[in-house]
Amino acid sequence: MAPARLAPGAAVRVRPGPPEPHCRTPFYLRGKAGVVEAFAGVHRDPSLLAYCRPGLPARALYRVRFRQRDLWPEYAGAADDSLVADIYEHWLDPVEG
Amino acid sequence: MTDRKVNDIGGLEAGPIDRAEHAQTLFEKRVDALMMLMTNPRIGAFKVDAMRRSIETCTPEEYASLGYYQKWLRALAQLLVEQQVLDADELAARVAAVKARGGGYA
């Protein structure tokens, strides 16, 4: 298994798209900033499995935490309410600094 | 952005959710069984990722009007033809024959 490239706590931003050929990042997360919560292993690439390819190279999967207030403009809940999504490395960009 | 796919409705207004349960119909059980068979690693016609990709090709009208298992059946037909498990003409002829037979779907 390949080593984790992003450590827990790393700041990331979901790539804005386009979602072709096949991207499983929900629309409401595209372009949003979050923080890596955990490394969730290396798995066959779903964007290739979707086309009945072997899904290699395998890709690192991360559990990424977002603030609800960053996702929904009218969010009225607590400031630290959050949402965690599993997102593959190739649909994320690291955020410098 | 305009690249939101028809299935990707998280966060959109959806109205009340119907949480009523219903008994599975024979049609639903058969579609479920066929999907389990085709995605079983020993057969491996395609994986769930491909099924999702196929369902995402629904038009908005199809996505709104087709039921859950009808979307599965649409994906099964599309993928089994794409993967050359079934021949498109053969499938169409068989569908026509079953329709002509009539009698509904028990």
C-alpha cells in the first residue's frame, strides 16, 4: 500500500471540476476548502472502474472535514457544525500555508 | 457551474420525503437479483461504479420518472450491451416479443 501523502490536519480544496469523465465528488463540495481528517486507505480508482477498466493506479482516499457554514450560504447552525466526506486524492488539491 | 449531473441533488430543494415502506414486487426482486449476479466478482460484467456512471446518463425526464429499480434495469441494459454481453438488436427483439405477448407483469 502506498504511503499517505496528506497528513491529518492538512488543508485541502476540492477540485472545482469539470467532473468528466466520472467524478464522485458531490456538486456542493466542489471548490470548497476542508481539512483532512484521516487517511482511508488506497483503493482502485472509481473514475476508471466506472468504464470497466481495472482501476489502476490505485488512489489514496481521504476523509475530509468541511464546515457546514462553508458549504451553505444560509447555514444557521452552530459555527463548528461540520460534514465529513470521503474524497479521492485526484479530486483534491492541497492548500499551501 | 453547469456541470452538475442529474443525480447530484445534494442540497437542492426536494420537498417532503416519502418514507413509506412497500413490499418488494417481483419486478424489483428480479432486477435486484440480476444486478447482484452481473456484479458478482465471479461474473464481473461490470462494477457498481459503472452502474452509477450509467445512471448518471439519464435525462432529467428519465431521472424524475423512472423508479429506483427501473434506473437499475436501464443501467443493466445499457452496460450489458456496452460490454458486449448482450447484442442490442437481440435485446430489442426480445423486449418487443415480450411486449407483444402482453399479459402484464405479475
